[in-house]
Amino acid sequence: MESIHIRPANCQDLEALLRFEQGVITAERPFDTTLKTGAIHYYDLQVMIESPEVQLVVAGIGEVLVGCGYARLETAKRYLKHAVHAYLGFMYVDPSHRGKGINALIIEQLRQWSIWKGVSELRLDVYYGNLPAIRAYEKAGFKRHMVEMRAEARSDLLLYPLEDIKQLK
């Protein structure tokens, strides 16, 4: 088997990156009822490739691209110990190449870039029900930290009549 290599993405990788993006969206749809139906895009890949604040990497086996991920520098909330953290996202490995440690190599490359940028904190989001992803991130050293919750603001769930609430303006 050929060795796995990780490198920064470039414009020639856009076709593969668009395919990976749709793979991420397909994987996440069952966990997120708020996603629009039909074709959607999460990322402006060209901007990510060109930004000095983002490290977008691809994983390859030989000439075939099989995965990707990015680290994006973000200003932390003013009350946190760190001023900047690296947010990791767009973590994807082609299903036929999972279980080969590719995700771990991508995370390691992004961790090294983050350290080079002077960052000591890595953050990412993962859907609560996506247990395989959670296990993979825990294996890479991440710990569960927060749970984001959501609810629909529906009038049929109100405790008081809508007319009474409108008078509160």
C-alpha cells in the first residue's frame, strides 16, 4: 500500500474538495433537521485556500485525494484564558479509506500548523449523535466540552397567548 501524505490544498484540488464537501453534508443531514433540502454548500473553498488565517489540507494516497480538513484561527471570547484558538472543521475521509488513521494524520498536521501560528487551543464541533466521529476526536486527544441545544420557536408551544406577548413590546 502506498503511503498517506498530507499537504496544503491548492486550486487544483477544488473538484475533490467539492466532492468531499458533499460527503460531509450527506453524513451530517441525518443529525441536522435544520439543513436546507437540495444542494447546499458549507464553505467558500477558494477563500479558504488563499487565507493566511486558514490551513486547508488534503490527504492523498498516491495521486488520489482521500480526505481533508482545515484549521481556522479565531479570536476567543474575552473571558477565556487563550486569546486565539484554532477551529477545526471540514474533517472528511472517503468511506473506502476510513480506518487507516488518515483523520489522525490530518488532525496532527493541523495541530502542528496551529502551534506554528502560536495557538495552544484547538476547538471543533461534532453532532451529538455522531458517535463514530466523537470517538475519533477523543482518540486524537479532544474532550467533550459543551453541548449546544436548540428548539423551535413555535407559537403552539407558548404558555401564554401570542396576543398577550405582543403587548409586552
